Amino acid sequence: MSEVVKKEDKSGAVSVRVEDDLRQLKPSLEKVTVSEGRTTLNTQALDIRKHAEDCLKTVNKQQLVLPPIEDLQKKTISKWTPCLEKISDVKKQRENLPGAPAGEQDKLALNICLPNKRSIRHQKSGKLLTDTHRKRANEAKGDRIISGSVVNLQGAESKGHHILVVPKEDFGTDSKSTCHEQPVCKTKAESTYLRADKDCTPTETPAFTTTSKSMVPRSPQSLPVDIPRYLFTIRSGQVDPMAADFCHFKQCFVLCWSSVVDVLEALQKLLREFAVPLAKVGGERLVELSHVWDSGWSKAPSAMPVLSVLENWEEVSELISHPGQRYKGEGGIEAAAIHIQSSWRRYLARTAYLCHCRRKWAAGTIAISWLMHAQLCRVRKALQARRFSQLENSRSRAQHLAANWKRIQSFKRTIIHIPSLGYSQRKRLNLRGFDILQNIQMSRLCDIRDENVEVIYICPQHLGNDILDYYTSLLKCDGATDGADTTTARASSSVRRYIILTPEAVDYFPTHNMCLSTLLKYSPQTLKHIRNLIQGKHAYIVGGIAHVDDLAVADELGLPILGPEPAIAQHYSTKSGGRRIFVGAEVDVPPGQGDIYSLNQLHETLAELMTQNTDVQRWLFKIDSEDGSHGTAYCDTCHLSCYKWALQEYHRYGPELWNPKCIQETVLLRYLDEIPEWLTHYAQPAKTSCYPNWACFLKTFLRQGGVVEAYPPSNSVTCLTVDLLLEPGGEVTMFSCGDQLHGGCKLEAIGSIVPQSSVHPETLHSICTRVGRACLQRRIVGYVSVDLVSFLDHNTMEKKVWAVDLDITYSNQLAMTQMLLMMTGGTLNCRTGCLEAPMPISEKCCEHQIVPKAPVGNLCAVIGNHLFHSDLSMLYNKVFLMMCKAHGIRFNKKTKQGTVFTLFDSSKRSSIGMITVSEDLQRALATFARHLSVIHQEISIPKSQGETNFMEVIKEIEDILQMTQNKLQREAKPAS
């Protein structure tokens, strides 16, 4: 090799310089004639321009055949081979490469580059290696040159290189070949560099110098370590066209400059727009990007691919990513204006879209709401129409019942007892053991003591066999004193004349606390059973607390209800409603005011009542919808700081002068100032289990309305309950009367003493008759319970009776009284205040003698209708009865005295009812207390006392016995 060319020399630049030199030499050579051999010098041979073009053509327009992929699994690529005639013998040079092993020598000897796509096409001047040539090359075993023109291809193929075929005629004697090594294309992205319409290969100094005889490789020390990157600089988005580095880059890639210019302009524009002060460009990356740009992208790429050609792309990317950097560069003001305008238009469009969405949502919501409202209205109208039809039918059947009441009472009839508690849903959900509360009145079964009566009892829970067996044996003993045969026949008849049914809906709604009428309404099988039982018989329904579903059940069965319409019952069964009936009946009522719904009204009413009734020491507050002591609170006037001063003012003027408003005004204003704080600190509910404090009670009181009443101003107050039957025919009958028996709370009755002895019977009859007639005038029929209080007025020393409460329902006392009358076989005469029962005949009569009529004796009974003890649940009902029998707690059928129980709970077994009958009141009270004490001692655990009201009832009875004994002693002293 004659000369070693430096790495950075370019064949194109050399050709240009040679062409310029020879152009200057040509004019002088045209005049020279060479006489040697008589030959004239041919100056056309010195036309180097043509030879330079041919050389560049040879370098840039080389033949290449891409390998077809025949077997992807074998991962083999078919190689192309050069024309054997065009390549000189390089065996000696391969063998003489210094410092390189045999494999590396093959690699260096055949370090061939991959040309562009244009050279893929077959050229007329180039020939591909045929199968014959490959065969000959294989015969040479890759170790020698055939005809001086075959290159050993074994090492090149083994290294995965493509072989370049250079036409032989394109090589001159001193011309140079251009060869580059490039790995096989393996991905689609890399294949885009093969361009069919552009030729771009830098004119590098070849690694081999080709002569007419051989191809001599350069030494390993002179081979390039890295491919040149052709770095140049762009400052402030502009490239300096005169800079040496840029000129060098441009000159190297002059043949593909049109593609490079597009990418370069895009890069400069990007740098100007973002005001990048300095960017260093890698030329070879720029050229590669230009190939991808022209081959794969239909539009300008994003910033990141363009920035990838920079050497300091990290610093430039960080600068570009700064907020607002775009608006510092070229066209920044216009870009900012466009961004602001587009953002504003986006905001307007987004706002309009959201408004549209809200309107669309609102329209959909309104449409759905309207459809639901329309559907609800249709359902309501249908329900109203159905309930109105049920009400009309109920009124028609009630009129028929009223017209035929006397006749129905004299014939056989069926009474359907439905002890339903038709409270409001809120109240029902807050009651524990609601099914047990509805089953307390199981003693309604004792209506069968009338031989003309059959009873169908609707039970709110499934009863165990122990309870069913107990009532079967109990109802056989009806207190009759006839002969043995008659008694047996009546006992057998009594068992057949009652039936207990449990609606199937009890299993469907175990935790919903539905009233019994609602459960029966949704129990078609039970309704069908009842229709079969009453078919062809006189029958009517006796309910509990009225509910609208009572009408639905009555309409399904086609039966009348012995009771008022639900709306009327709910209106007058409140505390305020009962007070209006008492006022209309012209009976005495406590000082007070009803229908209070606001706090100011409460304070003003209470101040006025306290001013007018200065002797009242306790004031009661009753919630309209509650019953008993559950909705009652109280507050004592002794805690009021101005109360003593008010009493002094009252005594100073006297009762006669105290009534004018002008005299009471100063006391009234003083009360108004102190009542709010007085109630806040000293008012308290009667039962904290329902309402823990005054604030909770007051909230419910004002929401549902209530009554303010005075507690009787006496130390000895007796409460009594009277049960009335307001017959549809217009008659008022007293069925039961008894003095209340209280537990821990003096305002809650858990039992009674029958008959009552606190009010004169005639006075009681007069009050009850007036109340009953007032109820009949308001279309209230059926069973009604009236609560009265009697006390001694210290001012007049006369006994007063106040009507304090009215319950339009079948009471617990009445149900227990029915059992009492059945067990004793007696009657309760409320006009005389006596419980009369036939006594057994002690003398035996002969067979032919007429059996004398049994004498009638007076009895007294103590009734406990809801006795509770948590430890009772540890005993089964049969075990409990056996325990009581072992301690002598039982009822004597002959003497009509003793104790009898009512069982109504099969699951928890923590509540019972108990009746004790004796000859006189004191003995009945003592027996009742003694039996409770025995039961308590037997079932209680010594170390842990269960929850119970037994001891409270025992204490109440002991107090009554003490008062009775003191009264007898006082009556005995004057006589002595």
C-alpha cells in the first residue's frame, strides 16, 4: 500500500482537490509532445473529474442483497457473496495481520459495511455470487484465492456480516475501496435506516487499501475505536454555517443533506422557541433521525425524539420543562396569547358543557322524580280508595252489629280476640319484647265461661306444648259447683270451644315489631282457616289498640269490629283527647292544660296553673301518645325559690281575693322568670329506662304534644281502674274495677286489688256512666278503660275523685278479671263493689233430697298482670309449676281460694301473671306477698340477684297492710 490516509480524510474532498490541481495543469500539458515511441500525450486521460465521479459512484452505489429469512426457528440468515472476479487475493494479508488471532483476522479482513437501500437493486455493473461461485469457494476450503479474485467468506458469514460486491471495472489501478462494518439488521426500527430514495454514507477512509494486486488492512493500532459523532454547536437556536465543525459535518453528509436540513431546521426552531442558549448536536444522531423522519413519520415528531440528537439533552430537557419557558423564546408572546385564548375558550366550553350536564342531570332527575311521584300518587289513590272501601264496609257492618246486638248476645257466637298493640312504628321499634307484650292478655280465653261463646285467639308467637297443656287443664276448671257428670261435660265442652292460631307471617317478620293485625293481614292461610271456622256463625272481632289494618282484616273476614274506627280511637286515646272527653262528661279533672306543643306555651301555661293552684306541690307532664308511666315526668314546687313567697302572697290576700288577674300578676311574672331554670334542674322522667333525662323527654313532649296536670295535693292518694263496655246498642256496662297496685314507680300500675274499695260504688258508677255516654256521643264503642284518683282534700276534708286517663282498648286488668271470674265461678258486681262466688256445701244430702242452692260468699283478689323476674328463664314452665305446687302455691277448686298463674311466654319465660284469691283483703295481700317472696327465694342466685319487680310489689303490699292495720286501730280506739 503506497500511502496511509488519515482517519478524517474523505474521498470526496480528495477528489475535489485533485480535480482542481489537474485543471490548472492541463493547459500546460496540452502543448507538450512526447517523442518517445512517437506517441502523443492523451490529455483526456487526465480528466480526473470523470474518474472521481466513478470512484464516488463505486463507493456510494454498491450492490447489496438483503438476506431472505427462510427459517426463523433456526435463526439463520442467508448471506450474499461478492463477485469472484472483482476481488483480489487477500489470503497473504489475512495471514500476516500482526497481533490478531485467526478469527479476528477474518473479521478484520472482511470488515464490510451495510450500504443504503438504493444499492439493493441490481446494477448492470455488478454481479452477485452465483451458486457455482459458492461451490468453487467451498472447494477451495476457504484457504486460498480462486483465480486471484475470491475472498474467503467463511469468517465473514460466521460473524453475521453482509458482504459488499464491488464491480471490478469501477476500481482503477490506484483507486481506493470504501468498506464499513455494520451488524445485521434485527429490528424494524433499525431497518428504516435503509433508504431507497436517499444515499447517505460518510466518505470515511477505508479500513482496507485496494490495489490491483491485493487488499492490505491497516494495522490494529490505526483502526478507529469509536465512530465519529461529528459534533457541532447551536447557539440561541442558530447554527453558525461558517463554523469548522459544522462545515466538516456538512461536507461529510453532503449527499443526504436535504434530509438532514429538515431535521436541523426543526431542531433550531425548537431551541429558538424555548430560548435554549447552547446545544451540542451529535451529527450521526441527526443523520439517523433524518432517516427515521423520512421513512416512518408522516408529520414532525415530538420534542423528545428531536432532543435525543443533543449531547447535552438532559440540561436542555430540564430547561424546556420549566413552566413558562416556551413564552421566553421565539414567538412566545403569540404562543402565550394563543394559549390564553385557547384556555379561555376551553373554560367557556367546559363551563357550558358542565352547565349542560347539570341541566341534563336535573332534567333526568326531575323526570324520574315526576314518574315516581305520579306512581306514588297512583298507589296512594289506590290505597286510599281501598281503605275508604274498607271503612265504608266496616261502618255498614257496625250498624248491623248495633242493630242486632241484643239478639247476638243471646245466641251462640264466636269472638275473635286479636290483642294487637297498634302503636306508631317509632314506638313499636323502641319496645323490647313486643311479641310478649301483645300476648299478656292470653286470659281472654276465659270468655268461654259463657257457654254460648266460642273463642278464636290470635297469638303473636308460637306457644310451646307446656303452655298449651296448662291452659287446657286450666280451662277445664271453670268454677262450677254442679254435679260431677255436669262438671265433666262442661269441661269437655270448654276445651272444644276455643282455638289458638298463630299467623304464619310471624316467621316472615321476626324482628319488625309489627302489630298483630298487620301480621294477620299478611297471613292468608290463617285468614282462610278463620273463615272456615266462622262459616255460618255469628261472630265479631275484639281487638286491642286500634290500627288501620284492623279494617283490612275485618274486610277480609267480613266481620264487624267491637270497637271504634281507628282514626277516632287514635284521636281520643291521647292524654289531651281523654281530657277533652272528661271535660265533656262534666267530671272532675286535675288542674291542667292539654295540647301543648311549644316551650313558651309550656312555660306560660305552667306559670298560670301554678299561680291559680298554689297548694299543688307536684306537677305532671304527660306525652300524648304514651301510656302509663312511660311518657310521664314530674317536678316538685319545693325546689322553686319563689314558691314560699308565692304562698305568703296567697295567704295574705286569701282565697276570696286571690282570683283577680291583677293580684296574681306579680306572682305570675316571678314564676315565668324562674320556671325555665327550675324545669332544667329539677324535672325528671318517671321511668328513666324510656327517657334518661329531662332534655330527651322534653324533645319528645314538644314534638308529639302533651298535657300539664296537677298531682293530687295529698299524702294518701289511691288510683283505680274501671273497665267499661260501651255496647253498640248504647248501654254502658262496668265489667271490672280495682285499686291499682304499684311497683317502684308510683305512677305505673302492675296489678290491682279487686274489687276496689277507695271510692263509693254509687259515685264510681255515676262517673263511669257519664264518661261512657260522652264516649258514645263521639262514636266510641267497645271496651274502654278509665283511670281515676281519689284523695282527701285537706281544705274541705272531703274525698275527691279526678278522672286522669282514658284508654280505648281491652285492658290487662279486664283480661285477668275474666280468669278470676272463671276460676271462682263468681261475678263482679261493680254497683255494690263485691266479688261474689258460690261457696261449697259442707253438709251431705240424701239421694232424694233436693240439693240446696250454694251459698254465695264475698272474696277478694290481688292481681299481678305483669310480674317480671329474669331468673325465671332458668326454669321451664312445668318445672316452675311443680316447684310452686311443692310449696303449696296453688288454687283450691273447692274453696275457690289460692293462687293461679297466667303463662304467656314460651321463649324467654321471664314474665308471668298471678292471681291470689282469699276471703278478705288483708289475707289476700299477705298471701300474694308471701308467694312472691317464696318464688323469689327459690329462683334467685344468692350472689347475683336478677332483674325483677317482685320486691317492689312486696314492699308496696307491706305498706298497704301497715296502713290498713293502722286504720283498723284508729277505728277501734273510739269504740273502746
